[in-house]
Amino acid sequence: MQNLYSRIRILLVIALLSGFFSVNIIASPTSLRVEPPFWWSGMHNKELQLVVHAKDVATTTVKMEYEGITIKSLDKVENPNYLFITLELSENIQPGSFNISFIEGKKERYKYKYEIRSRKQGSAQRKGFDQSDVIYLLMPDRFANGDPNNDSQPGMLEKADRKNPSGRHGGDIKGIVQNLDYIRNLGVTGIWLNPLLENNNEAYSYHGYAITDFYKVDPRFGTNKDYVDLVDAAHQKGLKIVMDMIFNHCGINHWFINDLPLKGWIHEFPNFTRSNFRAESLTDPYGAEADRARMLTGWFDTSMPDLDQRNPFVKNYLIQNSIWWIEYADIDGIRMDTQPYPYKEMMSEWAQRVFDEYPNFNIVGEAWMQRESMTAFYQKDSKFGNGYNSNIPSITDFPLRNAITQAFIEPEGWTEGMARIYYVLAQDFLYAHPFNNLIFADNHDLDRFYTSIKGDTDAWKLAMTFLLTTRGIPMIYYGTEYLAEGEEHKGHGEIRKDFPGGWQTDSLNYFTASGRSPIQNEAFNYLQNLLKWRSTNKAVQFGKLKHFIPQNGVYVYFRELDNKKVMILLNNSSDAQSVETERFKESMKGVSRGRNIIGNKPFTFRNTILLEPRQALVIELETE
Ligand code: CA
């Protein structure tokens, strides 16, 4: 294998040097590959597309026999090393296995034992993450190194180098499993893991967004079974797992890129052509076709070939892959990378097919847009789709994130401070399902939140209080709980630093209270208190939202469900403020007291409520 990789590497370097950006690196397959490697009985969709890859496999005759399976079509493409076999599975097909034989003349040239597995009980009814959850985002390479022996692997191009901010640092699945109690104890209810699948690339392979095998966990993180065990262990602790998937592109060293099946598998150009990253052009009524084409077909990076999801083979390959991982690993949700970048018709069909199999599942699409309206377009049932429906229930709320990073560190104004948040939420009429928005203060691509707010701990507390009490599904990026800092423009390594204590040689250990500084513990405890309370309060999770126009830097809102009510008061002003209770009477009928969650103290209402400078109150209301 090492020789093959070296050869690919040399050819790749030649290709890069010659500026030749249609991929034409031909590497003959050395063995038979069939994907998906196995499937299940009793799935909603009765069709199954197998991609078969082996030297000259298209010249063979396919023979297989299994009760309840028929070959619907057998497609040969330009490259004789591929066969696409579409199977039809009957309703009552029994679990079992059978041989697929590839015959040449009278000789069996290849053989694959295909397995039809039985589904886990209740698999189709699995419940995806929702507003009751708070998702913790972590980058597996940077969280904890549970197995230092797997950091570098023979046959894999990039070796571990912890001194390189852009290199692999050795974090792995075992490290996550070892710290599940820490994550659960923080009070979150789910984990979104940046991609874990194989990224056998020369550099920057740690982040996982240049996949070279869609069916295999990267050995530097662990095995497929390790991943399944992680999901199982997380479930036992009451934590959901959200898997990160990418349909827009794959890694340049993906096996099917090294031996392309046909023209139209990826977008090819005479010279390297990068996407313009302007997803806004797609919904722009005045958008130029040239801009839209560049957005959709340009490559994300030189190392990331852009897949053509209009090709039915590519489309089925990706859709089946996502369903395979849900069924195989028992995950609770998908985070789809770069949602606007693949063709939107394919994304809609994909989501529909996932929900046909799992009606109660959830998907969040990364729609990194600058405005509310453009974000709303990518959510299921958009009112402005003009006939288009993405079928994706949840989308990333970047407009709200942008407001959060500014609102708590600037003086109040007509459109500044709390008004900034007010104006974002006041546009929720644009969204079909605003309560399904994924809300956050930062993520793996953005300045660390504590840096955005210039290390202002009061602003941090106000923002975290807001994030965990407003509408939506909150997401917390690892490190937020210990006030991690980092600026994106200095390199992604700065915002994806190793979790101190995740490596045996670390001198600091932020996994324990004694390892954290007093100010870090203050932040951790503040967040933990809110998270644990949020996980028990249905009104703050699902309740309707009513907010009052901010006045003098004070933003007041209510969450209400059935007879449960929560009142939140955020004083963003650096002065003490007193607010008249009378103004909120439409939401306070029969209320005279409550309990302030922050500090866990009884709270008695009088005609005025006094707020200390930059104080947050979260009051569970008691009605008489
Ligand atoms: Ca490791």
C-alpha cells in the first residue's frame, strides 16, 4: 500500500505543479471494493445501489442468488473498473448473506460476500435531537488522546505532530469515551463531533472535512466499531450523538477520485477553480449565472474535489451513505456541512429519503449566511422557497450569532446592544421553524467567543444566559466552559487548541475543578448550573417566547408552556436599573413570586425590579 500512496502523492504533486485541475490520476484498483459494504432488511426504500470497484470488473458477468433480491439494473460507465448494481429488495427479505460472483469466461474473477442484516429494534422510530437538547461541539483530534499508540499509522500520509497547530495532535474516540462523564456533568445532552471518517491527506487532515473513505472511521481516531461503542456509551449516559457529514466535496485522495468512474462525477476545470463562497448569490433575484455556477461547481479547496450531486450515481451513493451511518452507528442526528454548496434539489431529496426511513430524526444544515432571510430559505418549509423545500428541519443561526458577539460589549443604542438581538429575533417571521434553529456563540470556524467579547466575563455570563433561555437548540463549542481564547485570522489551530488535560503529558488539566483557575471555575459553574436547570425545564426548552423592546439596556422576555413560565431579565447596562413590573403584566397574571435560577434563591416581585449592573435574572415564576 505504501508504494501506491507514494505514487499517488508524486502524481498529485505533478498535477498541482502543472496547474492541471481536472483529476486524471489513474491508480488501478488492487482489490475488490463494494459499497455500501452491507445493508439491512426492512428498510423503507426497497432499492439499493451497489458501487463495485475492481480492475476491469465491468467486463465480468454478475451472478448472485438470494430470495427476495433481484437485480433491477446493471450499469457500466466509462471506466471499466466500475459497476453500478441496483438491487430491488422485497418487503419480507430475511437477514442473511450471499455471494456476489463476478465471472470472466468460466472463471470467477472476484467474489463478495454480501450481508443483509436485521435492524435494531425501534431503529426507524429513533428520536433525533431537539429543543430539549444542548449540543456540545468538539473536534476529535483536539479533545483527548485516549490512545497515544494510534496517533500515527503506517500507510497514512500525515503523522502526528502536536507542535504544528495545523497538524494532527492525536485526539481520538477513546479519549472522548473516557471523558463522557465530564461532558454529561457539564449538563449538555448531546455531542456534535467534527468528522471522524478517514482523511488520508498530506496535511490539514485533522479537521476531517476532506474524506477519503466514506465508510471508514480514520484509524487515527479508532475503528468503526470504536465509533459504534462511543455512541452506545454516550446513549447509556443520556447523551445524543450528532454526526458531521459532507456531501459537497471529498478529499483529493479519495479512492474514487484516484480512479474516476465517469465524467460528471466531480466538477472539473482546466485550471483550478475555487468556489466564490457566496451562497447568497443562489437566492439573489438579480444573481448572475456565472456567480451561481462558480458557487456551486468551484472547489472548496485544492484538496477538496467538488462532487456533482446531479449525477444519479453520486446522489444515491451519498444518500445511502448517510442512511448507512444512521443505521449502523445508531446516531441521533446529522450536521450537514456547507448545505447551500451541493445542488439544492439533491439536498431536498436526500433529507426526504432520510425522513422516509426515520420520521423522528433531525438534521441541522450549516447555512453560513449573512442575513436572516437567506438563512430561512434553507430551512424546511421555507415560505420563500418559491416551490423549493429543503426538507432540513434545523439550520445554523449565524445572524443571531453575529448579534450575540456584538450586543454584550457595546453601549446601548437604537440598533446597538440588546436592540441588536431584539432586531434579529423580531425577524423570525421569515423562518418556518425558528425554534429549530441551532443557536451558538462560536464554533470551530469562528473566533472563540471569549475573544470576541474581549475577555469580558460579565458579557460572557449575559450571553450564555441568553443562549440557554431564548428560542432554538443551543450549541456550545468545547472550551467555552473554561473561557478558551483564540482568533480565527491567526489560523484555525488557534481556535481548535487541545483541551488541556486531554494528553497525558499536559501540565494543566481543565477536566477537573482543581485544574481550572478560579475565574474558569466561576464560568464553568455558571454554565453548568444553567445547563442542568435547562435540561429539566420544559418551558425554557419548548415554551413560546414573548419579549419586550429593550429599554435602558434591559432586555426582558418570557418562555411559557402550559402553566410553566420563566422570566428572563438581562441588564446589559453598566448601571443599576430598576424596571416597572407593570409593563410586563400581560405575562405575569397571578404572579407574585418565583425562584431565581442564578443563585437559586426565592424571588419576590414588587412594583419595581432592581437589577445590578450587568446582572442576569432567570426566574421560574410561581402562579397562585
Ligand atoms: Ca491517539
